[in-house]
Amino acid sequence: MPKSDFTNLYLSITKDDDQFIDTLRMEKIKQDKKHYNKTEIVKFLLNLGMDVVNGRYIKADPNLDELITQMQELTIERAGQKITIRKTKEQVYMMLIEKGLQHLNE
């Protein structure tokens, strides 16, 4: 049984990644009016990445959430018949993330 819920992680990153973390840290300090160290920013990025990989999404913008709600139901008319396709919000978010990743890879 582990003594703690946490473990230390040591890693080497490129200078570009280090610069990205520093820039993000400074932006969050300005935005939140709170001090952050690099470790806190790396934890934030890791958790965000794990949420995406695990199929969770963050409800960040009410306008985006409204758009996703509208995209949950799609009606297609074919040969005079209407077919309605319904998806969960999570399915819509995953579809958009997959399409976005495909676009980035092209």
C-alpha cells in the first residue's frame, strides 16, 4: 500500500517546451492574479491531456456548450424521409477533437 497519493516525476524537456510552459505560466499569473510555479503548470497540462485521452471534456465556454447541444441532434432528409441522429455531448466533443487532430496531422 502506497504511503502517499503522490509521486515525484523528473523529466527533461526541450527548450521550446520549457519556453511554452513559462509563457503559459506568465499568462495564467496575469489572468488569475495568482502566483504559479512551473510544476503547477505542468500538472495542469498533464491533467488536461489525460482528460482528453480519457474522453472527458471541460465545459469552458457557454457559447461552445450551446453549439455542442445543438450538434447533439442531426436531422437528415433522404428520399422524403427524415432521419434523426442523436449523440451525447461527450460523443460530439470526441468527434470534434478527432476531426481537429486529423486536420492538424494533414
